[in-house]
Amino acid sequence: MSKVEEKLFENRYRVDEGRPHIAIISADVCEGKCTAKQCTYCCPAACYAIENGRVVLTTDGCLECGTCRVICDDHFNIEWSYPRGGFGILYKFG
């Protein structure tokens, strides 16, 4: 395991079942208009992946950094908000 992965493993994530705080607005935009698929390699928590040629999103473990929202500025295809209180990333310091 690399140093970054070790540090990320120390964080905890409390899943808000059925209420993801990030969503891909249109899978068709990812498939048709976005050729770089930069979200799949820019997300530090690896929440985005390509499966069967489509971009899929798994919000569990999201660092809430907003990288995906910024990197998708050409297509504005990410709906992003902070999780409800008590859910989401729980950073461990020290």
C-alpha cells in the first residue's frame, strides 16, 4: 500500500444510505461529449471508474474536496453538495 493509500485508510466515512451527495446528471454526457473522462483519474478517493465503457460513481469514501465538480467544468455534469450533518468523511488527525 502506498503512503497516500495508508493515510486515506485512516479516514472513516459514514454512508448516508439512499442520499448520495454527488450524482452524475446525465450518463449520456459522460459517454458522448466527454472524451477525456478526467474524473476517473483526478478524484483523489477514486470514486469514479469506467465499467463497461461507462463512467460510474461510488460516493462511499468521498473526501468532499470538490475536484470532480471543478474538473467537469466543460460539461457541468456533476451535481454536488455536502452530505447531511453527521454523514460523509470523518478525518482522523495525528
